[in-house]
Amino acid sequence: MPVAKIDVETLRCIAGVSRWELCIRLKNARRDLAELEARVEKLLQEAP
């Protein structure tokens, strides 16, 4: 996800468009998903 889009979503959360707790959970979930995607990509590249 582009950095600019993440920043816009963070600003929306700070502005009160969404509940802050949900924004933090969403941010963490996106980070975890990106890490998982990177691991899967690496495993696929290493597969015969």
C-alpha cells in the first residue's frame, strides 16, 4: 500500500472519522498482512 494512502487514512483517524482503537487495529492488521504476503512470496520463490 502506498505511503500516501496510509497517511491519509491515519489523518482521517486522528480527525475522528473513525474510532482510534479501530484505526490502530486496522494499521496493525495491514502491517501483519504485508509481512505475511512477503513470507509467502519468499516461500513461493524458494519452491522447486
